[in-house]
Amino acid sequence: MRVDIISIFPDYLAPLDLSLMGKAPVALTVHDLRTWTSDVHRTVDDTPYGGGPGMVMRPEPWGLALDSVLSPGARLLVPSPAGAPFTQKMAHALAEEEHLVFACGRYEGIDQRVIEHYAATEVSLGDYVLFGGEVAVLVMMEAIVRLLPGVLGNASSLDDESHAHGLLETPVYTKPASWREHEVPAVLRSGDHGKVARWRRDQALLRTAARRPDLLAALDPATLDKRDIAL
Ligand code: SAM
């Protein structure tokens, strides 16, 4: 996978070189948007048409940057609190792409004509406002890259984790079996694989019902078995 990220703060993206990301099968390039400015101050923003507070990112440097970086068929993503919510399903779809380009906004955001001209997808991390798109790109990249083949040591861990099949993951425990008078549930130490699987399924359902009833309501009934329904 090829990934290009354009930002006025390229150093913000340095953590992408760390840990798993450094070993992932991704050809990553981080670009400084100011490379595509031509004035002495390397200006990327201006006052908003119609008035109001803050500054808006000008379309010209973005146009030059994107003309230079986008390949035919590349997917352009623009982080924005007004975008479509980023989900695990979206991460799976993006992990299938050959070339992703992220355009990081700052100030009041990027001139809307840029988004429309390049038919960009605006993506939101959640219902809150960040200073800029860089942190949003770090989050999206982690979610996407860990889905790429060969990145996780044990790919089966992807299958039962939260949001893989519309449920939250079951609680997890490790040794010791007793810690400060809190015991690991006995079923997990029983050695009975059938009982463990059923307990985990029950816990995932109960946890999802308690914490995220919206996820439970959206579950495809065809994925439920009789014991799920009885629960
Ligand atoms: N004026 C914009 C609004 O109210 O929708 C917010 C601009 S915000 C201060 C600057 C940049 O941060 C945005 O252009 C976007 O790139 C990024 N950003 C802020 N919140 C975000 C979120 N929840 N998800 C994704 N990106 C976000």
C-alpha cells in the first residue's frame, strides 16, 4: 500500500515510523504543504469569505500539492469533524486500497472547493473538535495498517476483537488467577473449550447491551443463535 500525507506540521506524523508502523508493508511519504507555496511567507491560509473568526486554508497550495501527489485511482481522505464517522468497517475498506492520500486541515479547515474538486471523502474521528487533522490521520493509519496482511503476529486476534462482528470484545484476563482478592472467572480456568467459547460470547453480548445498545440494535439477527436470543 502507498500512503501520502500532506500537512503543515509534518513532524506531527513522526510516530508513524515507530513500532508496528515501521514494519508494515506501507510506502509512506509525509509532505509539507508549504512546499507548494510561492510567496516569501509560505502562506497557506487567509480570512474567510463572509467574515467570521479564524482563517481558512487557501485552495492554491492544496491544488498544487494534490495534483502532484494523487495517482489515478488514489483515495483522498480529509479529516473533518463534519465528515462521516470513521469505523472499523471503513478501516477494512481502506485497507483494500492501493493508494491513500490524507490532507490534514488546520485553522477553520480547507476551502470547500478543494474537497469538491477532488471528490474527497471527509472523515470524522468523533463528535469533538481537534486542532488539526494530523492526530486523526495517526489514528486512522493505526486502524488501517493493523488490518494489512502480515502486520499482526496472530491474525486470528482480528476476528474476535471489538467491532469485528458488531460486538464489543469479552473481558480479558491473565495470570495470576487471584489478584488483590479479585478472581479470574472459573470457567476460563476449566479447560472446557466449549464452555469458554459460550461464556465469551455471552460476555460480549452482555457488555455490548450494557455499553453500546446502538451496536446491539444494529446486529444482523442472522448472526445470532438460540442461546444468544435466550440471553
Ligand atoms: N471549523 C471546523 C468545524 O467546526 O467543523 C473545525 C476545524 S478544526 C479546528 C481544524 C482541523 O482539525 C479540521 O480541518 C480537521 O482536519 C481536523 N479535525 C478537527 N476535529 C476533527 C475530528 N473530530 N475528526 C477529524 N478531523 C478533525
